[in-house]
Amino acid sequence: MNSSQIPKRTFDAVIVGGGGAGLRAALQLSQANLKVALISKVFPTRSHTVSAQGGITAALANVSDDNWHWHMYDTVKGSDYLGDQDAIEFMCRNAASAVYELEHMGLPFSRLENGKIYQRPFGGQSQNYGGEQAIRTCAAADRTGHALLHTLYQRNIAARTQFFDEFFALDLIRDDEGTVLGVVALEIETGEASLFEARATLLATGGACRIFRHSTNAHINTGDGLGMVLRAGLPLEDMEFWQFHPTGIPDVGSLISEGVRGEGGYLVNKDGEKFMQRYAPNALDLASRDVVARAIAQEIRAGRGCGEQGDYVHLKIEHLGADKIMARLPGIRELSMQFAGADPITDPIPVTPTAHYMMGGIPTNMHGQVVSPVRYGPEEPTPGLYAVGECACVSVHGANRLGGNSLLDLVVFGRAAGQHVLEYLRDNPFPRPLPQDQVDKARARLARWDKPKGTETVAGLRDEMQRIMQDHCSVYRNEALLKQGLAMLDKVQARLPDAALSDHSRMFNTARLEALELDNLMAISRATLVSALARTESRGAHTREDFPLRDDDRWLRHTLYFQGAGEHLDQLDYKPVRLKPLTVETFQPKERTY
Amino acid sequence: MRRVGGSHRGLDMWLMQRASAVYMALFLPFFLVCALAAGPLDYAAWHGLFASPAMKVATFLFVAAMLAHAWIGLREIFIDYLHCARCTLLRLALYFAFAVLYLGCLVWTVDILWNVR
Amino acid sequence: MRFRIYRYDPESGAAPRVQEYELDFDAKGKKVLDALIAIKDTLDETLSFRRSCREGVCGSDGVNVNGNNVLACVTPLEGLKQPIEIRPLPRLGVIRDLIVDMAQFYQHYRAVKPYLINLDPEPENERPQSPQQRAELDGLWECILCGCCTTSCPSFWWNPDKFLGPAALLQGYRFIADTRDQATDERLDFLEDPYRLFRCHGIMNCVEVCPKGLNPTAAIGKIKSLLVKRAL
């Protein structure tokens, strides 16, 4: 295979991923008149940001007394003290300006009587460092993600960003010195690979909850950026931390926003008991997500679940009345009627904890630069490589993300990374020679699926992997369960080389795409199991039955997982949590109750 | 792809279509009432109906509105269905042909109406 | 369950055809997309279609099922007449199987300048908007660009290159209706043309098929009345 055959396109910067983070970063660069390519495997408004419902958190103080210090405290506490406090301060400080900026761009926020942006209470929000419930999440009805994604896409149309829709990124091009020089991507419609050469590459490929059998995530959330990073020899951070959203529709997985409880909804078990008062006497249904998810799981385990199987609980909002439900939660009502067969105006919505968000990801600093331990310290930037959004681990969410902080993460760090790319490009004006072998390697990944015959199917292996992750790495974990899961995954992974496709066409071959995605999902599943097995404590969303307590002496640190080869397939390393904020005092770890 | 457009002819035609429809809708019941009031409709009564200049003008306007309405309606149909590469010329020819035909009808209407004495 | 699905393989050079599938599947509570995925996973890997959110918010999987444009992911299988006939959205070019070329649709969307235009200096905080003013946008901003409406519109079938279609016009009105937007005149100028807007004859197929329950015909009517108001 001759790599000179593959067409090359050259840009100042290439962004992989057309969700909120990718679009926000692209906007920053396009508005600076840079030549920027945005590669997305789906048309940008099909990205998973569109499914975000409840809102974006910023201490605007439009409804309750508020300021960013309190938001910062809540986020640090919510992260179970694993979040890096410098990045958290950066995000919370910039939250208000980021939200006003979105409003100026045209985002159709719901409004208060005085004309200001509507805000609703969300879980884990407090005034005065743990006091009264704060009302901090800015919303456009219950379709805030849709509004945000479309607004950002529209601004990019105005800025004339160059879009490469339905291009699938295969691998990073990284030279011997570690500098990233672009990506090889597959044009889905033609099936042709091409090289996107750029002095800066930004990954915004989103989450990967499709490793689980039941998840709130779109089919496209297969963690492609994470797979690329692992194959490029870079680590993933904190992969044991996956958020299980307390309220997903059973089996289907569709998300029922935390905004439902923010607007006054509450959970009940089969006896009609408002059980959250036993688990979080102060915050009740608006405790942090990990707390509520565990509470529901406990109720179900104790046989107090609803339905024939007793495998879900009820979320009730009838008391809000039809008018409020139609005005504030129209999308939820639609989802509930379509997927749970329940109209929340008259019936309770069945809900169960469902995999929702990846707190871990590609390690970055608060400028979006991908960092890893190389020679001099644990956080050396990788030249030319950036990551933002759910695929990145800044880490502002630590061990548990607060609702409303993910949309904020996208726009704050999307903008910051875009800004930093501008500086980086100014300081690095010249392209570097491309290592041909890297290009060939990426193409080999593609060619591997031309294999005519095999004994395994992609769908079959993916299904097995998802069952393993669901059964062995869900809300509650223990050593035996994880070990067994890892052994089972070993076997499934060993069968991956025997898989083959029956479709070898080139044009819009979605079977081949799913196969390429499976490579990424498998690697992420493995990183998750290995990281989870090693962390012998319970923190945030990572709950070990055999180690029920948080252990700050040993585990107040971030996991780094590297993908090796052969005997040393899994390599773990650790780095300290950045406890020192930028300008304020450290929030010292203390017991976390709601 | 470059495309020309924005001829600002969309609204005029649409408005004319509506306005002519409204006039026809008002005129027809009015005419019916007049005709009924004129008693048994023999030649003399029918003839007398168009004797007043006001009725002549009103009827003329009705026919003009009807022809304009019909012409715009045909134009809509041509625009909807005729769009092959060479259809622009055909369309223009059809517009012109029907415009001439309808103008002829209008002149004829004037001739008929104002010959009623 | 029995299905008849439109197939087109651009590489074979063969004409499009309809393929029948017999799927052993418990349809209870399941949607058309679940069946398509099951067919792809168990019967025929080559069957191609777009999908993403699988809950009716991303707009990827607009298809024509038994003659109606729908989102596969929110259309229940129960109650559909068998064999269930699934075709790509009408009038757009077919790339492969159920995947259509949306380029024309997106071009029309871009043509209405779907972004807020406001040349005032940016205020420190939000631009105020009363709940009543904001309510004007309801039923407009929720469009997911699935294309079900535009491809069900006969006026679009007749003039797909010149008539903007219900989806783009709905978005055009979304910005006209926004009290924060200052480009109403330019927007109206652009639409005052025999084709872009005025090909709409109020057939209302768009209203019937919209999976989000939106009403593009009403929005088009509002644009027309603004044009009239401006002219008189």
C-alpha cells in the first residue's frame, strides 16, 4: 500500500467531532480567519449534545442569590474531591460569561417574567457552601442541548467553518518526537481515506457509554477519540468513573432529565414511599446523581422496585399540573409517552439508573492541551493535540459530574482550547514532515476489515462486550465481579481478530464503521475494568462494595491507563489531584453528605 | 451554486390572487341579489340590470378580477410543472399567449357591457 | 414480521429493488429503528441507514414507512400494516439503501441565514426578552432538520432547487419572530420571490408528517402576512 496514493488536505487546525465542544472551538478559530476543518461522523446537529435536556449551569443569580464560588464549592464536592480545583475555578468563573455569550449568539433560553434567562434548581446545588438549594441551571425548556447545538452550528454557518460531514476519523498522525500532525479520516460516502494535515488537532469526539448494554447515549457515542489516543500511545484518565443517571427509561435507556426533579418531581418505590428522605435527608431528590442512583439501586435490590420484575422505581410529576409540564417539560412528556407508554400528566414515569456520562477521558489541562507523563512531570502537553468536551478529562467532574455542568464544560473549554490553539499556531508556524508509516498504519486498520471470511460477527461481539460491562461494571462493583468481567472481556477480545464483515463495499458501508467503532469500544471497556479493579475505594460514581469508604490517603489521585502490548497490555500510572485553585483557597476534602 | 432570485414578484401576484378572489366573492352574491330583485329574468330585466353605469363598472371589474385570477393561477401551474432546461421560454410564451387571450376577453367584455344602452 | 425494504447499491450498477425480510421479533413496545437494527445485526449486514440518538431528537433517521415520512426511532411497529414497506425519503437522491443525499435540504437551510443578526453592541448581560416574546419562538426552534416535512411537500418535489421547503422556511421565520433579531427586512426581501416562499400552496403535508408536531404552514402564513403588512 502506497501512502502517496491517499489524498492530503492541509489546514491550520482540524477538529474531530461536531458536537457542542467541537463547534465552540471551531467558532473561535473560524472567527480568527484560520483555515479550520471540522470532521464529524454525522451531520453536526445529529451529535449527542442535542439530547441534553435540563440545562447549563451558571451562577447568574437570576432567581436565587448566587455566585461562582458557591458553584465551585458544589462542583468540587460533587466530584467527591477528585476534580482538579484550578480547572473547576476556571470553569465556574467563566460560566456566566459563557452563558451570556450563548444568549447573544441567539440561543432561545426560556425567560423569567423580568425578561432574564430562566433558571431551575438541579441536583447538588447549594447557596453558601452547602446551605439552601440554589437555583442555578439555565434552560431552554427541556431541550437545552438541542438549542445549544443548533445555535453553535448556526454561528459556524455564519463564520463559514469548513465542515467535513460524515467523515470518520481513523487515527492520529504522531511523529517520533510526539508531535501530532493531523488525522487520517474516512469519507463515509465514498469509502476513501484521506489525510487531514494540520498543525493543531482537536478531539471533541464525545462520550462512550455504548460500552454498556443500557445507556442514555446515542448509537454514535463510541469513544472514537479515546481509541485514537490509546493507539497513539497516550493515556486515558479516571476511566473507572462512569455516571449512572438515576432516571433513564428502563430497557430503552432514554434520559429523563434531572430537571424533572428540579421542577418538583420526586421518586417513589412500589409502596409509594418517597424513599430519598432516607438517603439524603436534606437535598432529598436533588442530591448528587451518584447518591440518587445508588439509592434507587438499593430500593430495587431490597425488593421495593415497581413493576412485575421490580426493576425500576416511579418518578412522579402529576402534581405539577398539565400547564407547567407542557411549558417546562414538553420533551420529557414526549419521550415518556413514546418510550414508557406513560403520560406524566396522569401517570408516574418508570425510571432506573442508566449509564449516562464518562467523567474520565483524555487527560488535558484547562487549556485543552492533552497532557501525559513524559520526562519531567505528570502533565506535559502533547504538541499539536487538544481535547475538549466529554472525551476529555480536564478534570472538572472528578468522580461524579453535577447535572448542568457538562454543557458548561463544552462551551467554556471549547472556547479556551480554541483560544490556546490560536496561540499555539502563532508560535508554531511551520508544518513538520509527515511520518509515512503512521499513515500506512491507519490505513491498515481500515484494510483489516476487508478480510473475506471469519467466524465472528461485529454485532455478536459488541453485544457480548456490552453485557459484560453492564453486569460487571455497573453501579455497584467488587473485586470478584470485576475480575470475572475482565477475564470474560479477555476472551471476547481474543475473538476480535476472527471477526469479519459480509459487506465489503466501499460506499456508505455502515457495517465497516460499526466494526471500526468496536475497536474503540473494546479498548475503552478494558481501560474501564482495569482502572476500576485497581481503585480499592468508593468515590463518587465508583462504588466498591468491598471497599465502601473513600480513602483520601491512598486514592486522592487520578488514574492513568496506557494501552501496551502483549504481556504488558494494561499499564496503570497515577497522578496527584490539583487541589490548588487559581485564586481562591483550596476546598479541603471532607465527608460528603446531602 | 449561484442562483439568481429575489425578483420581488412573489408577493404582488399572491396579493392580486387574494384581492381578486375577495372581489369576486363579494360581487357574486351582490349580483345575485340584484338579479333576484329585478323580478322574473326575461331579456328586458337582464338588459335593464346592466343599464346603470355602476353595474357596468362593477361587472367589468368582476371580469377583470376573474381573468387576472385565472392568469395568475395558470402561471402558478406553469411554474410548478414546467421547469426543464428549455422551459423558461415556453413558460414565457404561455404567459404571453394567455395574457393576450385574456386581454382580448376583457376588451370583448367592455364591448358587450358598454353596448348595453 | 415481514418487511419490504428499498435497496440500492451504488457500486453494483444494478437498478434499485425492493428486498423482503422475515424477522422473528417481538414487536411489543419496539420501534421501526429497532427492527432495522435487528435486520442489520442478524439477517443482512449490508442494509444501510442513518441513526444516532434513537429517541427522536437528532433527526438522522427520517424514512418513508408505508407511505408516510416518519422518524424510524419513534414509530411503533405495532399497528403498522405488514409487510412493512420502508423506503428512503422521497425526492432526494439516494446514496445507498435508505440513505439520501441531504445536500439540497441543507443548502436551503443555510440560505435563510439561520442565525441571529443583531448589530448592537453586546450588552454586559443577557438581552432581555419577556416570556410572551419568547413564546413566539415556541413551535419554531424545536425543528430537528430531519427532512420529513420538506420531502413530503409536492411544491418541493416540483421545484426542489428553488423552493426552500417547509423546514427552511420554518427556520427563516424562527429568526424573523425573534425580538432580538434586527434583520427582518433583509429576511423578508430574500423571501419575496416567486419561488423561495410563494411556491407554498398550503397543501399542509408538512404539518401532517412533522414528528415534532410543528406547523411550518402556519409559519409560512405568518411570513406572508408580514410581507403584506410591509407592502401596504
